[in-house]
Amino acid sequence: MFAVTGITGNVGGEVARTLLAANRTVRAVVRDSGKGASWAECGCELAVADINNAQALAAAYQGTEGVFVMVPSSFDPAPGFPEARAIAGTLRRALESARPGRVVYLSTIGAQVARTNLLSQHTIIEEALRQITVPITFLRPGWFMENSSWDVPGARDRGIVQSFLQPLDKPVPMVATADIGRVAAELLQESWSGPRVVELEGLRRVTPNQIAATFADLLGRPVKTESVPRDIWEALFRSQGMANPLPRIRMLDGFNEGWIEFEAGESGSRKGRVTIDTVLKGLLTRDSK
């Protein structure tokens, strides 16, 4: 039995599908039993637990061979990341209580970086979970290719992709969520001891200009990339409702300046299978529906 949190999302769903295809039994960990109905129909056992409830999480993880753990994304954390610190403590208590056979935690590229930025939330959680006495893998994927879903309207309607990733010809380590979920499921079925790190990206790094060119090929009309000027980021993010945009800005700086990178570098990362062409085609197809 493998417990999967985040099963209603892209990554968690792929973890579950990969495990089910391998004839492994799956326990779907959901916040609302209604959201797990479709997974129950697929043969999954349901467990209701919130990421902030250590007792419920421990019950959901109890008696499992492995657990996939991912936490909700927070793009506007409070100063000092109190939300991540609370989740870190909750997960540590739950996993130590349940003691599953092994754990795969979905972390991020750059979790080892000392400079504070949006991804520091995972640095905090990794530090807490390294103290558990259960074998744990920190899966650190690159920039999600599916982040380009925000670019679909501009590419489709105006022929423009506005990019915070700069320079526009700088290759960025990216990966598809399908690859993240598949690799996480494969790791769950391995044996190891203690903590370990696995870094994951696609077969080739992708530039913002290549994203625009791929949209152009798929749409059959010109699409160009435009840089969003660095000096307007804070005002722009605040106008969109963010109260604390600095961590997000520092994350973007990290990618653009190169200090957010895999700990083992490009040569040391595991490579996925899904290309940016496939992901963007899927995003456009979904948008058309």
C-alpha cells in the first residue's frame, strides 16, 4: 500500500496512475472525501487528512510501504515563512508516528540554496524531514513546464509571451509534471537508507524564446517573447494582490542570475521524457475545451 497526497493534482495524480499501472495498491489522501470519489472508483482506498493535522496524516500514512508527500504551493508567504515552518513540524510528527516504509517528498530545484527566496519554504521542510528516522528521498524538479499555462492567453490572442525568465535566450531547467509524477512513483518502489536527493529536469533545457517559437508552431502564427522589466515586478505583483512579493522576486532573480541551480549541476540531474512541445500542445488543447 502506498499513500499519495496531492492526488487530485497533476503530479499526485500521475504518481497514483503509475502505481496503479504497476498493480500496486494506493491510498488516496484527500482533504475532502468528495474530491476522492473518482479515485475510489479506480480502486483506491480513501483517507481524509489535512496537511496541517498531524494526527490525521499519521493515520493516513499508517501501515504503508511508502508515502508520497507534497505540500500546497504558496506564492505569497508571510515574512519568515511561518506557514512552511508549521507544515514542517506537522509532517515530521506525522511521519515519525506512522513510520511508513519510505517517503518521497516533492521538493524543488534550489532547495539547498542559502539565499532567502520563495523556494526557501522547501529548504525549511527538507531540514525538518531530514531528522526523521525513515528513509526519505527529496525529489527536486526544475521549473514546471506547465507554468506556461499562464502564457496561453497572450500567445493565442496577442501573439506575445511575457517572460519573467531573462535573458530570453537563457536555457532554464524545466520538467513536465508527468515526468515528476512518474519518477516519484518509481522512487517509491525502490529501497534505500537514510535521506537522499534526486534532481530532475527534461531532456534539454528550454529558453523563453523557444517557448514562444513552440507556441508559434502549434498555433500556426507568429508569437514573440517580451521581457517583463525587472523594475516593475514589485508593483505588478502587488497590484495582483500579493502582500509579500519579495520572495517571489528573489526566486526569479535566482533563476535569471544562475544561483538557483541543481546541487549536482545539469550533468548530475536525472532526465525526463516529456518535451516542451508535448506540454504546450496539451495546454492549448485544454484551453480550447
